[in-house]
Amino acid sequence: MLDNKKVTELLRKKGFKVTPQRLAIYNVLCNTKSHPNAEMIFNKLQPYYPTMSLATIYKTVDILNEIGLINILNVGEDAFRYDANMTSHAHICCTECGRIDDIMMNFDNCVTDVENQSSYNIEKYQFYFYGVCAECKAKKEKVS
Amino acid sequence: MLDNKKVTELLRKKGFKVTPQRLAIYNVLCNTKSHPNAEMIFNKLQPYYPTMSLATIYKTVDILNEIGLINILNVGEDAFRYDANMTSHAHICCTECGRIDDIMMNFDNCVTDVENQSSYNIEKYQFYFYGVCAECKAKKEKVS
DNA sequence: GTATCTGCAAATTCTTTGCAGTCAT
DNA sequence: ATGACTGCAAAGAATTTGCAGATAC
């Protein structure tokens, strides 16, 4: 969740150019909690950057991921989702409506355990929980 | 990891027919630890079922997943991977060579914590760790 | 000024679908 | 006997690639 000035510095330091598109895409990700996929980012920016293409979004999220500004999520859908929240946390997906929420919980002790048990050097992790969210639970009860 | 007799019973009970292809695909998954994708399963069965198509594999893994015999994994590659090990465990992926290993560790206490913190009913979870495996670590050291 | 970037279109790749013939029950 | 299944080919969908013109530096 860096401001444009910091993002600019970081992009330059890593050898990438700073373009309005790149800043805009990162800002979309900073200002949402919905973990959008490429198309959702595209739709959000459509009014402001009507000529922007999906290819630019894909190229940009790759760069943002490479320089450590965002994470790429795989919840099991056909499309990837993107997240600018880089603090250690997990995700929980509703199997009914598809929403994805953050679980702001730290699992670093799990990482230590796993590193001790395996022969890997662990760089990062992704935890996904699946279940029915409160809203969908309520809806289901109303029906039955 | 059920035997053919138990798989047969389960398929019938859930209203699916029992075919040699279905048993063969499940058996491939039971007899490997490499978490194959559809194409790998296809290649493995090619000598024995030379006319089997990828479509059959995709349809079958969907059914096996639906009746609780396998899990579908998304490690972040382009293709899904399949796992017949249904005991609670996590996966660790080597970012160098792409291998996927099991972490036979139980994370049920995390599930309880998350269920308490969120308003979800949790049905299942997937934990993915990413890092460099022992073999790739050794290779890298030799080069430098 | 020049190397990189954007945006378009085409290509690629994994997965799904429709359908005719086959098989399980 | 019949409803479900297989296998083929074609379709679908997300992502990547190639390239010409535009832009950051």
C-alpha cells in the first residue's frame, strides 16, 4: 500500500519505467478489498483509461508481483486474482457467492514448523480456506 | 486411497457408473506422489488405454472430486493438479523445478482459529508453501 | 534519442461442450 | 433397454506474444 511517490521510486530502482497505467493499476488494487481479477481491474479503469488493454494489465501485474508490490492468488477459479495487501494473511472464499475475504492472522509459526520438517527454504506461502459466508448462510436458512 | 471395490461401491452409491477408465484414473492418482495434472495422467495411461481422451480425464476428475475421492490443487501454474491423498495435509512447491511435495502436518487448529475469527463455516482448506527444494539448493550452490 | 511500454490482434494453452456411437446396469 | 459414458473434434476462455506506434527518461 505505498503512495505513488514510493511506487515510482521502486519501479525506477528495479529498472522499469513509470507509466500512468502502472500507477493506476496498482492504485485500483490498493483501494479495494475484493481481490479483483484482470477483467475486474480492466472494467474499473475503463472510464478513466478507455484505450487500456487487458494485455497491459497482465504485463503490469507481472511486474508488480516481481517487485514485491502485490500477490497473485489462485483460489481455484479459472482466473487469477490480485492483492496489494502484502502483510502476512490468509484468504477465505465463499463456495456459494465466490467472495474472497482476508483473514488477518499470522501463520509464521506454521512456516517455521514446515521449514523444520521439510528440506525446503520457504520463501512465501498462500493459505486458502473455503466455506460459506455469513450472508449466504442466512440466505440458505431463509429458503429451507 | 480406496481399493477398486470400495471405489466401485462409492461411485454406484452416488449415481455414477463404474468404468475401467474411471478406476484407472483413480489408481494412477493413488500410486503417485507427484500430484499430476491432466496431461500427466493421460501420458501415464496412454500405453494401457491408447484411445482414452483428455476430455474423459477432465470429466472423471470432476466426478472424483465431487464424491470426495480426490482434491484439486492450484499451485499457480497454468494447469490444475490432482491428489488422491485426502488426509489433512499441505503442499510445498519448488520455485526452481516445479516439484510438489506433501507436508504431512495437521492444521486443524488453524481452522478452528479462523472459524472463530471469521463468520464463515469452513468446509476445507488448501495450504501452499513455496520455496527451493533440497536438490535445487544443492545445484545452485555448485554453480556459484 | 533510444530503449521500453502500450494497445491491438493473433496465437497459445488448458479446459469444456456437443454429439454419435458404445457400454454399464 | 436405456440412460450414462467415452472419445473425437470443435468451441470457449484466460493469458501470452509479436509488432508498430507512442512515451518515459
